[in-house]
Amino acid sequence: MAHNLGNFLRRLALPRDVKHWSLTTLREKLIKIGAKVTRHAKYMTFQLAEEAVTRNLFAAILARMARLANPPPLVR
């Protein structure tokens, strides 16, 4: 199941320039890294080590994942 979830993430949520990453690389750079989560008012912040993935790459992955959560509008 973990393998299937990793492939799902790689195929649907990764930007084009890192789609070639192996599942091992994904695990090491995105899943096995430590992060500090802070909350303030309505904002949540992830503080990651910059050498794991860049801020822009992490934001692009989160944006692509958010788009997957919203179903497409119905066409009538």
C-alpha cells in the first residue's frame, strides 16, 4: 500500500522537474525529514530544513495536492 501511495504521489502531485525521483528519493526528501509545525491565528507554517526541498518545490507539491482534493465542476 505504501508503494502504491508513493507512486500516486509521484504521478499526480510532483512537478515535472522532479517526476523522475525514485520512491526512495521521495521518502528521504519529503517524508523522512523533520519539520516543525507552528500555528498562529488562521495560518499554519511548516519549518523544514532547506536542503531537503526548496520552499518553491514544496509549495508547488502542496498546490498540486490541493487541486487533487477538489472535484472538477459538473458540466450540464
